[in-house]
Amino acid sequence: MAKNQMTLDTSGLEEALSRLVANVGIERAQESVEKHLQEVGKKISEDTIEAVQKSNLPASGRYSTGDTEEAVIRNPKVTWDGGSAWIPCGFDFEKPGAGGWLISGTPKMRPDAQLRRMYKSKKYMADRQNELAEAIWADILESEGL
Amino acid sequence: MRDEITTLLESFGYPVRLQGSFAPSEAYPDNFFTVWNNTSTDWSHYDNAPTGTVWDFTVYFYSNDPSNVITKTEAAIALLRQNGWIISGKGYDAAADDPNFTGRAFEAIFAEIDTSPIIRRT
């Protein structure tokens, strides 16, 4: 996986997923998890797209190419690995124009603050992981009539 | 801590600048460092006051000599580690605006901890 590649996953939610499966069955539980992964992943995509709008970029966006927005991951496929699921999110760094330069900056362009917050600090993805966890727990509580 | 890390890097005899501070038409020196302070977060708390600060910097080295990029980056990592900085790995490639230059970068963390036995709020 490329450096700076972000992923959203269900790590730490094994007990919650087991409980959800016990309540609604494996098929419905999978649908629920995939739906919530896609929803939170969509927010990450939208935040990335907003961050790379030229008006929001340093150096008047001259380091952003027309390919930059095209390199943002949309509608990612959910991958299941045993009882855990994950999706890639943010930039697809295998595509040209993916905003690696915007994250690291160059000697003539400071790093983009929003992208740094998303890709380099732990808080942004920790908040997204919490949103995912809350959504799954809401489904669990609903399935238990709470 | 920017002053501290800058002073350490200046010991290599190359300019140390803020990442992004070069003007569009400004020529690069043959070899130079840039730094960027990503975050500064509280170490922990006592009596509602922080007991120190964790500084997170990215250090970049650029050169028109590709072999120098590798050796000086490794030397910078070694020097910072000797002075209490925490660095994981050996860095990664960093893009330069000038096709004649290559660069490498790494994250450097410093825990500036208040070791006073009693921490008083001002």
C-alpha cells in the first residue's frame, strides 16, 4: 500500500460485529457494516475534494493538476478479511495527479493544512473511526430494541 | 523547538528554511534542509495543566547530488536521535519543484517534558 494511503476499517469492533451478527444474522450484518463504511468513506472523499479545490490550496493551487480531483477514491470496494472489513479512502496514490505533493509540500509550496490534518495527524481518522463505530453500535442497539 | 532543530541541522553547513518559503523564481542552493512543524500536543496533564509538549516536525533534505540526499538524510537522522529526537525509519522520497533536485523527508518527534516535581499553574 502506498505511503499516506488511508484506510477505514473495523479493527477494534470485533465484539460489536459478533453481537450484530448474533442479532441480525451474518448477511444483514455485512450489509450494515458495508453501508456504514461507504458512508464514512464518502465523507473522507468529500473532505479531500474540498481540500484540493484550487481556492483552498497554497500557492494558488498551481501544484494541483486537473488529475488531482480525479485521483480521489470514490465508491471504494469493501474488502473482508475474516471478520474484519476495510476500504481505501482519500487519494488513490497509484493514479497520476494524486496529491502527494500537496501533503508534503515543496520548497516553494507549504504543505496544505487541511490535507496534513487528514493524512498526517491521527485525530482526523480517529474521528472517522469513531463515527463508524457509533453507526455500527446504533444498529446493534436498534436490533436489540433499545 | 523550531530553533533547536534548525540549529542542529545547520551544523551540516547547509541552509535550513521553512518548507514552502522559497519564492517561485528563487534558485535553490545546491544542498539545503527545510522543516515544517506539523503539530504540538500536550504530553500529559497534572492539576489541569499540561506537563510537557510533544513536537512533531517533518524534516526535508534536497540536493542536486542524489547520493548526497541519501547520506545526509541518514546523517541528519543520526544527529537528531543523538539529541533526543524520536525518528522511525530512514525517511521517504520527497518531491522537489526543480527537476535537477531530489529530496528525502522524515518525521521527527520531540517530547519536551516538564520534570518539575510540583507543577504550578500560572
